[in-house]
Amino acid sequence: MGLLGAINPAWEEIDYNQLHVKVKIIASSFFFFAFVYLLCHVLSSLLKTYNGLRLKEKIFWNLAVVRATFGVFCTVVGIWALWWDQELKKMSILLNLHHWLSLVGYSLILWVGSTHYFATNGLILEMSTPFSALCWVLLKCGLADTTIWWLNQCVLVHSFHLRSVLEVFFWMETYRHWDHIWADMPTSMFVSFYTELTLVSLVMTPYWTYKKSAQLFNPIDWNFLDAEKTKTTNGAAKKEK
């Protein structure tokens, strides 16, 4: 039984290769996260901190909650795929490998209709998203000097360390199955996946690890660097005199 079957056995009977099913899933996902965004706006309107933010910062606030929700979802799916799901493990490594981080990769997977193993395992890379989103919200609330912010930031930094571990795992799997990958993997998937995996492994994750580590000791919101100009903390929350 897969993750969907564990939630609702009827979902495993659906033919996910049908175009109308794919469209429904995409539309449902959009409306779900739109609902999360709007719900966050309504509930956050009860907070004084939220009402004191500029429009752009309110948008960032709501997106942070949406990102956190998405990150939890991806972490659950990725962990399931890595440790419990048996169907993906039965598939060929060549049918499971695809790029999971960009629109190009997801477009290719819809077009090719294969390579799911690394894609679902790769969702674990989103494990950092909930903590990153919470970091930003706590900064906006002026809680950067609190224990909860420090603990969250420590977990956030460590989550990037774990991202590097997972990226090394992908390179090890590539080494183990290189002959099959080179011989049979579609060229578009090969170029897309390994270009992005190289960038993530050697540039993006190390850079983000450094930035979040620096933020641990110097709490700054890099999304709003006009804080010095407006003389406000970590952004531009409006101050009522």
C-alpha cells in the first residue's frame, strides 16, 4: 500500500495517467494553497504585528505560511518514499530519476511520464522550508532575541546539513547505476537533472547554509534591506506614533 492508500484506499484505484485526472490534481492543489493563503490572511488580521506590516510584507507573511505548509507536505511524501513506499523501490532506477526542483523538471516528467524515485525522495529537500518560513515570521514579530527563534534557526541550519547528506546520496546512486543511466536515460532528463543537482550540491545548498548560519548570529531579514533607511527592525513594519 502506498501513501495514498494509507490515507484513502479508494485513491489507489484512480488512473493517474488520465489527462483529466492530472488537471484535477493541479487545480485542486492550486485552490488548496490559495485557501491556505487566504485563511492565513484572515487569521493574521487579528494580530497587531501583521496589521502593522506593509502590503508587500503581508504578502511575504502569507506566502511564508503557504511555503511552510508545502514544506511539511513535501517532507512527509519524501520520507514515505525513502523509507516505506515499496512500489517506487520496485521500479528501475532509470524510471525513477527526474529533476524535482524546477518547472522545467516537472514539465519534463509530465511529458516523459517516468522517473519518480528520485523525484519523490528529493522532496525531502523541502524539510528546511517550514523552519525558514517560521524564521521570517518570528523576525517580523520582533522575536529574534527569543529562545524559540534561536532553536528554530538551529534546526533550520541543521536541515541544510541534512540536505547535503541527501544530495550526496543522489550522487552515490548515480555512481552505482551509471551504466544504466548513461545508456538509457532520456537526454532531456539527464541534462535537466544533473545540471540542477550540480548547482544545488555545489552552489545553492552551501550558500543557503552559510546565509542561515550567519543569520543565526545576526538576525536580519534579507528580503527587506531597507530596514536601516526606515529605522525599523527586520523590515518595514509601520510604527504608529
